Amino acid sequence: MINTLKSAATALVPEVQALRHELHQHPEIRFEEHWTSDRIAQFLTENGIPHTRGHAKGTGIMATIEGTPGKTVALRADMDALEIEEQTGLPYASTIPDRMHACGHDGHSSMLCGAAKLLWQQRDQLAGTVNCIFQPAEEIAAGGRFIVEEGLLDNVDAAFALHCWPGLPCGDVAIGTGPVMASADFFRITVQGKGGHGANPGAAIDPIVVASHIITALQSIVSREIDPWSAVVVSVTRMTAGFASNVIPDTAVMEGTFRALSPESRNHTMDAITRIATNVAQAFRASAQVEMEGAGYPVLINDTAMGKFAQAAATAAFGAEHVQPVTHPYMTAEDFAYYLQKVPGAFIFLGNDAPNTVDPPSLHSPRFIFNDDALAVGMETLASVAVDFLVDRHAIS
């Protein structure tokens, strides 16, 4: 079936590329992916692929491809875009202001549509069931949590997903075991001081000065509280305070994110942010309220056996020279981590760089471009790991 998948994926590229360009022109953000959901459902319907809709707050889709009785494997693609004004100059650039597929989710959804078609066409050879999950709201809102809470993984034996990756050559995939992406949490710190005239600071309690000390003190979490071999990032990314240059405001608000590669470091950092902000503010006669926004993203941990299995499946499909290890975890985050808390599986990085690429635009850049040359590789990767898992090929102990 491997050679059949390869030739079939190559033949599907024009259709899947056209679909991706359509999706790219119609980017929609978290839980607003109504046009996107309709278009994916249209593709599935036109190809006779059974599916259900309305998942994960309404826009999620799950296509089910049943072969002979056996195990069930889930393949996942994210659907949502970002609040970014596109600067690529592409002929199929976003038609919606301040919205852009700057993280390749248009490519992910298109490739999963293609993989679903490949598997549907060969369902008589399929030794089990493949659930193709088109998930909303990967960016910020952790739509993957709703997929898991809704029970779409309750009868699933393994789950796999992939993500396009700048810095990795097109035609290659990278697969690791253990932690491969960090947790992500978001915080807001409101410093309450006492406003006054900018010319008389002694009569006020300046929340901007207090906030500045908190920002500096937060950096000591990484340098003085976390073991050096357990990576953590704490970044204050936004600060707002005041309205006039001669007025000390009552409050200052800081927002930011922190990332960790272990649940223990994540919990320690969360507690430390509250402790430091509260006590630094008190030392300056102010107060600080710390809020953690949303449920956050857990550490993304590839199951060891499933990571090795995915490496073996990709090697069989593309050759060892096109399968790279993940040499270090990334401090970016992904809500596929919720899936991997529920079932064993692996997250796969898909090469996006054309030959001789130097300093490619990063994910979330207004100049990021998904490489259409990766479409066939992505479709074949998704289909291959599903087929091979169901027949226990490359069994790893």
C-alpha cells in the first residue's frame, strides 16, 4: 500500500493545492471558522466521505473512514488563522483584513482532506478505522481541549498530527520522543497604586515604577529558581498604563506568557509569578492582582513507542535520509498536547523550506508562506502512519 499511497498523494496535489489556496483566502480565527468548516465539509461530501459536524463549539468536523474491524487511529488538523495583516503579495492572499493563515493551518487542513480521500479510496484495504479530526481554535483558545472533553478520543487507540516547520527542508520530516513542545500559559498582572500629579510623585504610589520592578523580578524565576537543565521562559509582552504625560495613573496592567518543558516547572513558575508580583507590589505600598488566563496548554509529550513508530513509518515511506530527529524541544506550544494526555501518539514536524532558503519567515510572521511542495509529503505522512499503525507495522516495544 505504501507505493500506492505515494503515487496517489502525488496525483492529488493539484486538487489539494487549489483547496489550500481557497482556505488561505478565507482565514477565520478561533471558533469563527464557519466558512472554513463549510468548505471542508463540502470536500468531504463531494468525495462521499462520512463525517459529523458541530464539534468543539460548533465548527469542528470529524470524518470517519472504516475498513475491516480493528483498532482506531485519529489524525488531526487545525483550521484557524491569526489576527495578522498579510504581507506576502501572493495572488491568493487573504481577502479578509487583519486575518491571515500565518501558521500553515490552511495547509494542514488541506493535507488532511487529501489524506482522508486517499484512505477512503482504499478503505477496502484498511485494517481498522481512521478518524480525521478538523479542529478549530488551536491558536490561544486551546480548541483541542474541547475535542477531548467532548469524547472524540474516547475509543481511539492512538493519535497523530503534523505541523509545517520553517528551518526544516521541504521533503523531510522530524519526529522526536518525550517532550517536544513546551506548555503555554498566559497571565495578567494589575498593579493598583495611587494616582497623582506627575510633578508630585511623593503624594502618589506610582504603579508604573512598581510594574517595572515586577518585570525585572520575574526574570529571576528562570535565572534563580529553575534548574538550569529545565528550560523555562517568562515574557512580559504588553504593558498599559496612564493617559497623559503629566499624570501618574492609579493602575498599570502587564500581560505575558510563560513556557515550560515539565509539569513541575510549569506549576512552580505559575506559583512564583503570583508570589513575586504580590510581594514586590506590597514592598512599594501597592497591591497586585494576578490572573491566569484560560486553561493554558500542557507540555506536548510524544509517547516514546509512538514516536519511534512514526519515525519507522516515515523512514519506510521516504527513506532514512529524509527523517530527522528532534534534537531539542521547542518553546512554542500546541494544543495537540491535550490529545496526547488522553491517548498515546506523536506530533510530527513537516519541512517547509525550499532548497537554498536563508532565514525563512517564521510561523506567525505576516510574510510566512506555506510551501505547496510539502503537500504530497504531508498527505503521505498522515496516511502512512494511519495505515501502518492499524496493521501493527514497525511494532515498537
